[in-house]
Amino acid sequence: MRGRNTVRENEHRQTIVLFALVVLASSVGNLAQTGLNAMLSSICAEFGIAEGVGQWLTTSYMLVLGIVVPLSSYFMGRFRLKDLTLISIALFAMGALVSAVAPSFAVLFLGRLAQAVAAGMLLPLVQTIAMTRFPDGRKATAMGISGIAMGFAPNIGPTIGGAMVESLGWRSFFWLLVALTVVVGIVCQLSVKRRDDASYPAGFDVLSFVLSAFGFGGLLMGASEVSSYSFIHPFVWAPLIAGAVCLFAFAKRQRSLENSLVDLAIFDNREFVDGFWALNCLFASFMGITLLVPLYIEGLCGGSAMQAGLVLLPGTVAALIANPLAGLLVDRIGARPVTLFFGVCLVVGSCLMVACGASTPLWAVCAMQGVRSTGVSGLIGPLIAWSLSGLRGRQISDGSGFGTAARQACASIGCAGMVFFACGGALTGEVAFHAAFGLSAAFSLACFAIIALRVK
């Protein structure tokens, strides 16, 4: 009996170490996604390119995430968790190194693509480990900790990016990413034992992958062009329609395959469907803010990149606390009271920011952003844990992967809409930013409505 307990304790310890390392690696991936927003101007100036071209460094990252993430179930069925983690970390470190020494924009772009592929492999892995390796009563706590990668890291990205580009130059940011991933990779190799945990035969249907890639890629591509063209421009509506058609065809094909790329029976589960839409609205609301706040501070208020990063900082600190706290509370008192409380924080903070103008004190913007970020961070982990709680076996990785891909697409659409109102629409000045923040508030209200009506 003592021997069995020792084995279980060792396995649990290994799970905690692997989970912590994957959370850290995923955090670095999300840090890379948003941190570049604060340094695009410097990169464009160094390589002598237009800002529209430079924007592809962030657009392509989201595109690749949307293409790779749905493959997560295939990767987890084919590879051991340790091997998959090390492959992802090595690929990310290589991409960051290429970007750090890039002699041209094209080389920098290729490095970003490698980083995005690695991040797309890691993001669903965090959620799957939390929901399959931890016992009932600790799953939400684990998911709350994983929320650090999804809520804290994207929020702190612009702060770190703004500070580093002003003090050490934009290349230093990629050197930081290299250092972080190398350390995580070494610790993973030395401390985590390899287990035979590729638990199901993974099928790869080429047509399904192509339809998924063009589906999510089309949605992301169309959304990314909203800031440059009007909604009625073919560069916007054509990719959106093509993406929607491809996703419809993808869904029909998955239903007809015996060993599908994604088991869409996950949508037969009520909790998953409700959580799916609530999380889509949440990500559409908050990811765009990491880009909108710097535009607001630097464009309307005349501030610097450093000031924009500092405005986001209090919310980032609040997010670091709210993520694990919310998960712990869900395991203690249930999902409904926790999500209602943090949902109120989200709505209050988002609605107050609608009134922000050129004369609004930065401390007030900091406070509003802090309340809003607390709400976001307190919702991510509990909503994901609640949405996946009714799934079993392979469906957990399918729900995690497909849900993550959908959230990336919705985040891109929300971000594009906010940037369009702020910079590319018929509105100008304060009114434009009122509309942009208003769109974020509308998504927040939709998320809260689903929570209030459906979460039990």
C-alpha cells in the first residue's frame, strides 16, 4: 500500500511540474503575441516598411494560431506530453532566435511564424492537462492557474514590450523570449519523466485540415483587413464568407468521419456550448483592449508607449491575483457565484471605459482597466473549466483545441472592429474611441448575459 501511495505521489508531483512548465511556456507564447504591439513602429522604422506591412507580424501570428490549434487533439493522440512540450518549446526558441537576429523583415516574419506554430501547440495543452490530470475538486483551481497564460500574459505583453523597446530596443524582447523558453526547456528535460500517455489513435484527414485552415484563416484574414478597408470591401467580406463556408463544410465532414480530426459531438453538451459562446464574447471584448489602449494613450492623449504600458499594468497585477483565486473559489463554492461576481467587474469596467476621452486622467483609466482586467481574469479559467466539465476522454482535447481556435478568431474580429472604429471609420477624435470602447462593452454585456442565464 505504501508503495502504491509513493507511486501516486510521484505521478502527481510530475503532473504539477509538467503543468507549471506548460503554463510558463504558454505564457511566453501569449506574451509574444501582444508584446509586439508596442514595438511595431520601431520595427517598421528600422526596416523602412509601411505600418500596414508591419502589422502582418501580429496578423500572421493570429492566423497561424487559428490554423494550428485545431490540430491539438491530433498532436496529443500522437505524441507523449513531454515530447510534445519539448518540441513546442524548441520550435518557439528557434523562432525567437531567428527574430532576434533578423537582418530583414522577411526573416523576422519567418521567425514569428515559427513562434506562432509553437504557441498553437501549447495553448490547448494547458487546458487538457488541467482537466485530465487533476482530480475533481482541483480542476478549476488548475484551470485558474492556467488562466495566467491566457489572461495575465497578454495583458502584461504591451507593458514589457513598451519598456524594452524604449530602453533596449525591440530585438531585446526576442532575446528575452529565447532566454525564457531555453530555461523552461532545460527544466522540462531534466525534471519530467517520459510517460506513455498518447492515449488514443490519432487520425489525420488532409481535407479536414485544409477546410479548418481556410475556415479559421479566412475569418482571421477578413477581420484583420477591417482596420484598412470598409466592411463592404471585398478584402473584408470575401475572406469572411469563404471562411464561414469552409467551417460549415469542415463541420459536416467531421460528422461523417469515423476517426475525425475534431469530434464535434462536443456541441451536444449544453455546458460546452454555453461556455463556448460566453468565452468567445469575453475574448472578443478583452483582446482588442491590449491594442486599443496604446492607440488611445498615444494617439488621442499624446502619451508615450511607456505610459500606455503603465496604464495596463495595474490591471495586469490584478489579473495575476484573480486567475488562481477564481479557480480556487469555483472548487469551493461553485461556478455560478464566482462567474457572476467577476462578470459584474467586467461589465462595470468595460462600460466606464466608454466615457474615456482626451481629458480623462490616466489614473482613472488605470482604475477602470484594473476593474475590467480583474473581471476578465476571474472569468477565463472558471468558464473554460465549466465548459469542459461535461466532456470525457478525447473530447476534452477536442473541446480545448476547437474552443481555443474559435476564441482566437473572435478575439481577432473584436480587435479589428475596435481598431476600425478608433482609426479607420467615419468617426474621429473622442467619438471614435467612445465607439471602440463601446464595442468592447457590448461584447462584455453579451458574455455576462450568458453567465447570468446559463451558468449553474
